[in-house]
Amino acid sequence: MKKYVDVIVPLPIAGQYTYALPPEWETEVRMGCRVVVPFGKKKYYTAIVTRVHDTPPEAYETKEVSEILDKQPALLEHQYAFWQWLADYYLCTLGDVYKAAMPSGMKLESETLVVYNPDFEAAEPLPEKEQRVLDLLSADPEQCVTQLEKASGIKHLLPVIKSLLDKEAIHVKEELKRVYKPRTEARVRLTDAMSNERNLRFQFDLLARAPKQLALLMKYIELSGWTQPGNPPKEVTRKALLDAAGASSAALNELIAKKVFEVYFQEIGRLTQSNVDTLPLNTLSPAQQQAYTGILNCFREKNVCLLHGVTASGKTEIYIHLINQTIKTGKQVLYLLPEIALTTQITERLKRVFGNRLGIYHSKFPDAERVEIWRKQLSEHDYDVILGVRSSVFLPFRRLGLVIVDEEHENTYKQQEPAPRYHARNAAIMLASMFGAKTLLGTATPSIETYYNATHGKYGLVTLTERHQNIRLPHIELVDIKELARKKYMTAQFSPLLLQKVREALENKEQVILFQNRRGFAPMIECRICGWVPRCKNCDVSLTYHKGLNQLTCHYCGYTYQVPKSCPACGGTELMNRGFGTEKIEDDIKTLFPEARVARMDLDTTRTRTAYEKIIADFEEGKTDILIGTQMVSKGLDFDRVSVVGILNADSMLNYPDFRSYERAFQLMAQVAGRAGRKNKQGLVILQTKSPDLPLIRQVIANDYNRLYQDQLAERSLFKYPPFYRLIYVYLKHRKEDVLDQAADLMATYLRSGLGERILGPDKPPVARVQTLYIKKIVIKIEQTVSMKKVRSYLVQVQRSVIEDERFRSLVVYYDVDPM
Ligand code: ADP
Ligand code: ZN
Ligand code: ZN
């Protein structure tokens, strides 16, 4: 009987497609294997098989699978179940999930751009087709698969591309250029003929007239420890030899031509490090021990536990003990961190204890490396512990026993763009439950939702109120900058007290962190005469001024503009900066403290992972005195010499039109304050604000999370927000504003007919036009008691009937479930 497969294609289309399976592959293909399928006009995609069966679809004529890529599933059953849950819950397609979940190298398609790897050296001659493709690429190093298909005349190119990728002769083109570590390494050894002392001596004499070559040979003998034939020499890499001898490759090539040396290639595998000596665990303090036991007890009854521990209380130490305990029983651990909190600091701390059993999954790793981790997790030699960012919830696991979500309150756990707009914390809890595993959420400043769950019996709750070794929490000093500005006592953004404390810290050789929740030089420029402000032509936002580049940038679409010489509205030439970003703070600080070494950490200075790590390392090693930064400086960093933290303007965090802005402001300030005085001395935080009487400011000063929680909870209940209500935002986009308005009104009317008062809007969101598309938003607020399943299917139904209307063919509709 003829066999068929249902597959997921990496496209945002609902449903799965059925393809016919050529008879020769019938026994080879299983659920989770990747296949290449034709789709649309002459396009090919890597698709994932979800089912093998023998019922042809009724609606369409099937095409045939063109190739199979896996003999063993690349997607495990648990993962597939998880994908289905995500697509369902977050109202997106399986294709969306597939695209987000798998590294690019595993989901090649006709449109994939591939790039030639100039460092590639073949270990053996390549198959003819591969060589043909590689030749094409060496002539033009960046081409898409379709282009290569045409040029090479090879019909099914994806398998050839896959093979070249596996050999790392080519890479998948990515957004960011990254430094590439080769997976094979060229090494040098003596040829067999040279491996006896007599021939070697003879060679020495011959080389007397070629001192460079002689030096190279001598260096090799030294590095390899070669003394006697039969005594195996140490391996010497080509690079190490050339570096040590200070020689050029010309000298080496001469010696290779003379058959003294030969070069061979050794697989090194980025992931296999030499055995790391691991250290024993730190002993937990009595308070930590109590929390640890508390968590274990809690896991007897509950699947999720919140560890609410002040900054530097040793939460990480407790995680390490829990991980140790879990892997002893043969289970795996997933340890999630927000993107920017995943630093060398934490990696090294875990490496020291878990050595090779620890794998790290970072979104800034090259794609090939992510592919390798994925494969490793499918193999027998999978990592026991994965430390990773949001997207590591997608990795294959088979023995998951524990998930740790550190800094659970972090809003970057929520993916904003593109779909699936998932929350990694909530998704991780779901993932864990599919394995019967436990989840530990850790933070010093819990999200209101999590704290609600933890105090209403859904999750367990364990608290740690003291810092390790009883170091005191920092003292927070309030400064009313409104009053000071009125009396003209402010120097730029700095109060006299802050300047004095910075000066004292510098004199005592201590460090300072200045926190400003805004990057750029000034958020915008403005015409002094008519008030004109430059705006992005694609998006409905004002542009940010970057002094270093002397450019205006749109933070939504990334478009840059020249700074106009005069105001296009009135012709005035006085365009002035308004507001204070990190870049401006840096400028002012350098003027005020010319002798201080200053660094800035924000999105603009940390485009690459290395830039980011370097800023941290320099500060850690005392090469920097003052670190100025956005919220990035608040993320779980552990510095020893910071005595003063300045929060330059608390108000900039409070004025967001968002029901979470107070919660977030509290979290940010508490986290930044936590960087002060971690060891041997109580730290000082100078909190500058124009609203000193605000209850929130008092809560921050007293580090009174409970009051904050009570206040916020009351508001949330009053205004129908989480945790009492569930939010869904419906976004509609269209090129034409009037069409969009009609569509949004129609959709809202349909929704109201079924959901009534729960529907708000449509409204223009704060940024009502992005990348030339107009946007409207409908808000849905649903009681926790209403079945989400019903709501979801109702939404899908409404969307279908709106899109059916001819006028709204090119309307884009998407959802943000549990928006942040
Ligand atoms: P948190 O994760 O709560 O911020 P950490 O685990 O990072 O706290 O601990 C803060 C500092 O105290 C770290 O430098 C850590 O190494 C040290 N520390 C905490 N607990 C212990 C312990 N039991 N033994 C040794 N050092 C500890
Ligand atoms: Zn823009
Ligand atoms: Zn003007």
C-alpha cells in the first residue's frame, strides 16, 4: 500500500501537508525525521515528519518527498508535544514554532543563504557535486540555494548543501557576523622518513643554509618533545608551531615540500573540551541549607517552587546543589537565564563544578555550534546540564528532571517578535510537567503573577532573607532632584551628593555604577523655535540621536538618518538635545572626572558577545572605575569593589503607560541596588527622583517587596489585569490606514458579539506604524475561570470570517497571549 507522510513546513501556515513517500524510503522514515519537500513554485523546504500513514488527502494531489535527511528522528516525541502546546496556547502555527525552535542549519530551504568558508581544507577529495557547488561559491561567496541550484544544474541540492554544512565547508548566512572556530585543526608531524635520528641529523646539516627552516624544525622538536623514535611525540598544531617559531607559512611549506614535515587534520569538535578538573561543591550555610531542604520538601507536593531570596543570598549556590542532586539520579537539568545574564561569570562557576557534563546554549553562538548541541542532545552522550537562554527550551531532552528559571521576573523571557510570542518561564513549566519534572523559579524580586501563584497554593514558596555572610543590603539615600533643579544645584543630571560620593569612591579606589534606563545620547532632538522633532518615515516614532555616529536612528526598524542642519519645518538652526541617554551621561562624567576610567554598557556598545564580556571583565579586574549603563548593568553580575550605585532618574521608569511599569521599576531598582557593596562593606545607593513621595519610591528604599505586591495586586484586581484576568492582544496590520480601520472595527464587532465586555478597542498602540504598516490593537481581558480553549477556537473562527472578506485579503493578524 502506498505510504504518505504528514509534515510541518517552516512557514507560518496553519495545518500540515501530506506528501507521498517513494517506496524505497518507506521503512526508513519515522516521526521526527527531516525530509526535503517541494512547496509552491519550485521551492524546496526541509520539513519534519509528524506521521507516516496510508491515507491520501482528499483535497489535493500529493507531491513526492524529494529526499530524506535523517535516519534517526531529529525531533523527539516530547518535543513535538511541546510544539503543539506552544502553537495552541500562543495562537500561532506549528511552522512558526519550528522556525523558532531549530537552528538554521537544520532547516535549509531554497531561500537559505549560504556562505563560503575560506578556512575550509578538505580532509579528503569531495564528491563531485559538492565540489561543483563549492567552486561556484568560491567565485561568489554568498548565494542562495535556488541560485546555486540553477548554476550547478543539480536538481535536488538541499542534501548536497547539508553535507557541505556538516563538513563546514560552508555556513548558513546569519544576521550577525561571528568569529568562526574551525572544527578540524591542522597539525604537523615528521614524515616517516624523518622519524629516525640519522636522517634527521642529515637534514639538520642540509638546512644549515636555511636558518628559518632550521629554526622551525628545532622548534617542532622542542614542542613535540621528540627525542627517540618509538617514543610517541606530542601533537603540534600548525598554528602553535608557526606562532612559537615566529615563522611564516612559506618556511613550513618548504619543509613540507622537502618531505620533512607532513600536515594532517584532526577533528577537534568544539564541544569536546579536554577533561576539566571539577571542584567539590561549596558547603551551604545553615540558612541556605534550610532553603534547600525546603525546596525538596515542596517538590514532594508541588511541581513548581519559587525561591524568593534577596540579592547575593546564595540562590545560585542552592541551584548548584539541586543540579548535583538531580544528575546523581540520572536525570537532566535545564537552567534558564535571561539573555544578558548569561555571562562568563556564571558559566565558569558552573563549569568548575560540572565540567564536561555542562552544555551552554546561547543565541549569540554561531549556528553551527547550536546545531552541534542539538545533535549531541539526540545522541547517547548528551549533556546532563544545559545552561541556556530562552530558546534552550526547544532542545531535545530525554531525561529531564529539573528546570531552573533564574531571574524569573525578567520580561526578556517573553519573546516579542516574531511568533511564537512565548514566555520561556511558562513554557518551561509546561515542558517540565510533560516530563514529570520539577521547576524552580528563582529571583530577588518575583513577578506579581508568580508571587500570587506562590502565595495561593499553586506553587510552593521558599524564602531567603539574609545575604551570604550577612553582608548588609545597601543603604539607599533619596535625592529630590526636582527641588535641586529649581535651586540650580544640579550639574547636568547629577546632584551634589552623587558627585561627592562618586569622588569619594574614586579616591578610595572603589568603583561606581551609574544607571540610566535609556540608551543613546539623547532620546531625541527638537527645534528650539517651533518644537519640530524628527520622526521615522516608516514608523510612528521619534528618532534617537546617537552622538558617536552623529546620526538619528529609529529603534523600531533600525533605519538611520542624517542629522538635519536646519529645521525642515521652520528653517531654524537651533536643534537641541532633549533628555539624557547613557551616551550623554558618559560624556558628562568624562568632563567632570577626567582622570576616571569610564565604560558604558548598553545595546549600542554590546553588539557582540565579546564586546559585552570585555566590558564586564574590565570592570571586574578594576580596569574601569565608573560603569554607566542601562538595565544591562543590573543583571546578576557579581562585582567586589562597587561602593556606590547611582540611579540617575527613577521617574523615567515610572512614566510608561503600562500596568507593569511600577512592578518593573521596583525590580530594576532593587536589582541595580543589589550590585552595591556585595563584599566586606555596606554599599550606598543614591536614588535621584522628582517624585520622592511616591509610595513606590518608599518601597524601594525599604526593600519592601510585600507592600509593593499588595499595592500592585489591589490595582490589578481593580483594573482587571493578571493574575486575575488573562490578557490577549490582537494586532492587525495593513498598508492602508482606512482598510485597517474597517477591518479592526469589524473584528472588534465580531469579537464583542461572543465575548462582550471583555473586548476593548480597537486602539492605536503607542507606536501605530512600523515598517510602513499601520497597526491597530484589540485587547481581550478574560477571567481566569473561562476556558481558554473555547476562547482560542472562537478567535480563530472570527479571524477566518474577517479574512474571508475580499477587502481584507492582505490584512495581517497576530496574537500576543499573556503580553508583557
Ligand atoms: P544570588 O544567586 O542569590 O545572587 P550567589 O549564589 O551569587 O547569590 O552568592 C553571592 C556570592 O556569595 C557569590 O560570590 C557566591 O560565590 C558567594 N556564596 C554564596 N553562598 C556561598 C557558600 N555557601 N559558600 C561559599 N560562597 C558562597
Ligand atoms: Zn522606523
Ligand atoms: Zn523648527
